[in-house]
Amino acid sequence: MDIPRIIPDQFARIIVELYEDEGKAWLNRLPSFLAACEQRWSLTVLTPFPNLTYNYVAPAIRADGSRVVLKVGVPNPGLSSEIEALRVYAGRGAVQMLDADPDEGIVLLEQLTPGILLSDLPDDEAATTIAAQVMRRLWRPAPPQHTFPTVARWGAGLQRLRAEFGGGCGPFPARLVERAETLFAELLASAAEPVLLHGDLHHQNILAAEREPWLAIDPKGLIGEPAYEVGALLRNQLYITTDTRGLLARRVAQFAEELGLERQRLLGWGLAQAVLSAWWDYEDHGHGWEKPLACAEVLAELMER
């Protein structure tokens, strides 16, 4: 089947990589699906945002002239978890969800303005402070009843790595995989009280806004200790310098001070997550796993200091 031309090629490739025939069928239904959303909420859907990844996200204008964002994706547990997290956050520290239909994979959101990405800030130290402030706004006790994934469940993904390579590590350095497995076990056994985490709080998921100075978007919704949250911020935006070691050392020290967390736990979770992220890239796309592994290498060095 030919993918409709209104759909960006790179986005279509990602959806087909992830969902194969189901993804192709969803992409072909997408134009009529968007039209149905326009009718359902009296919207005019505009050109989608650039660099779409796992969901089709576009600004839209309501009948009263107000601006919103429409996000649609192949219905899956991750999108349902995002919707549940946004309900819990209720706009505190995160974008406000206006409506949602998890069965159809639809989320209607407020549009954040000016919408500048945290990654656009030239001062990484200032960006790290902003990220720490957003984290504090988001963290709250885990709801007594929920369907969120846990850090333990995510960490079990490394078992799939072993299964993929017959108990070995394939192209992944054995010492890093073994270190990540050990760290997940040790850190989970000694974890602090769990909270609701964003789960993917990197520089492109924090935007400048009016209702609050900075707000998070695209929460995964994850239950785990606060120290786990820092990992995504550590392994992103590393290209801004040639001194990766110095950058990571400073970020870890800054997060430890501003959040009152132990340096070694931040390094440990950062390393374990970087290896897990590399595996996810390999598992989902078959490429892109080298960068998180390079980050894991540096974090492993810093743990020995």
C-alpha cells in the first residue's frame, strides 16, 4: 500500500519499523482519521510539527479561534500511560490535557507558547537548573491504583537483549551489559520511595510556556525513585561540547546538589539507562544504539572516580 503523501517520509518509516503491517494500515487511515478529529472537536488541523517520531502531532485551531495541539498515534500501552500521567499531573509542571481517547490513540492538548525548547538554551548549566525545577514540579507519590509501568519492568528489557543473542550480548560490550544488569538489581533493591516520574524528561520534552515558565510534554508515566529521572537529561544534548566527560560530570554534580540526590546513584541509573536505551534503539530500529553506549562508557569512567 502507498503511504498518503501528506505524511512525512521519516515519520512513516518509523511507524512501519515499529508496527509493520499494522503501522502501514494506520498510516493509510490517518488522513480520514484526522478529518474525523476535526469534526469531533470542531478543529482545523494545520501542518504537523517537524521531526515527528512516534506520533502525528500538529497544531490546530478551534472554532472559537483558540489554538490547541492534536496528537494521534497507533493505540498502544505507552500512549495510554501518557494519557494517564497527564490526567494525574492535571497541568502542574506539564502540558494541560484537554481531552483524550486512549482506545483511538488521540490526545488533545493546550498549545504551549512561546514553545521554545530547553535544548535551544545556549547555557547548559541554566538548562540543567530548569530541568531540575520541572522535575520537582512533576514528582508526586505513586497513585494507589494505576497501570503505569515500573522501573523494574523497564529494566527487565535487558532480558530480551540476552534472549536475542542466545545469552550473549551481540554487538553490545559485555562489560557494559553486565554492569547495567548489576546496577538495575542493586539500585532497585535500595531504592527510595517510588513516585510518578515523567520517564523521558530530556531537553526536547521541556518547553517554555506562559502558564508556567517551563512545562514538560510527552510523559511516559513511570513509577520509580526520583534519582532514575535524571538519566534522560544526562544522555541527551552531548554534542554541544567535545568534552563529554566534563559535561556529564558537571550535570551529575549539579543535579545531585539541586535535587539533594546521591552522585553515585545518579551515575548508576544514568549508566544502566544508557545501556537500556541502546538496546531499545537496536530492538525498535536496528540502528542508533552507538550514541547511548558511548554515553554509558563515560558514565562508567566517572563512577570509578
